[in-house]
Amino acid sequence: MASIWLRRTATGIAPINAEDLPKGWRVGDELRAEISKPRNGKLHRKAFVLLDMVWPHTEYPTKEALRKALTIGAGFTDEVINPVTGEVHWTPKSWSFSQMDDLEFQELYSRLIDVALKIVPGSKRDDWEAAVENIVRM
């Protein structure tokens, strides 16, 4: 199996770099593909910068624990039912590129700011967004 970058063209889809195609593939070969548009890397970085900025205002033992708490607070969860007790637990969804598309991640980022506003009383959305943007631009 090969993983290659493709570009949409006026006539279809073509490899960005022809050298990335495996040598054994011939013109006319049938291929199977799972194609996705990569998520906005800048937005992904902004989410982690926001996490770093909220961190000093909390008492979570690790940033990963804070990431999970923010994600649950933002409502991006999977429901897990304990098969023995029947109890319902909520687990945070992954922030990985393969698990969320751009639209869903944009919604997550907006809701993460909503949670940050509750964690840090008196803070303002515009201040969080401006501070995050300034760091991401560096």
C-alpha cells in the first residue's frame, strides 16, 4: 500500500509528485483509494496554543488531562457504557487529523474557547483569540 499526496485538477486527480507512485503501477492498473482533504494545520496548532494558555489557570496534573477535560466540556465526546454496571461514561474525542474534519475541528475550537471562558472568569473571547493568533504567527 502506498500513501501519496494528490491534487485535484481540471481533468481529475493527479499525484503531486509522480516519483511518489510505486514503480510497479502501470497505466491502466485498477487502484483503490481512500481520499481525504488534510485538515488545517494552523487551526490544529491554535488549539494546542489555547491549551497551553489555559493550563496555568488550572490545577490539572497534566496538559493531557486538561485537553481531555476541555474536550469533554466542549461536548466532543463518545458515550461508553460499562457492560457490567450499565454506567455511562463520556470519553473525549481525539483531536487527531484522521478523526475530525475541518468543520468539526472548527466547531471544537470555538467550544474550547467557550470552556476557557468558564475556567478563567473575566476573560473575553476576543482576548483568547488574539493571544492565540499572536503566538501562532511567531
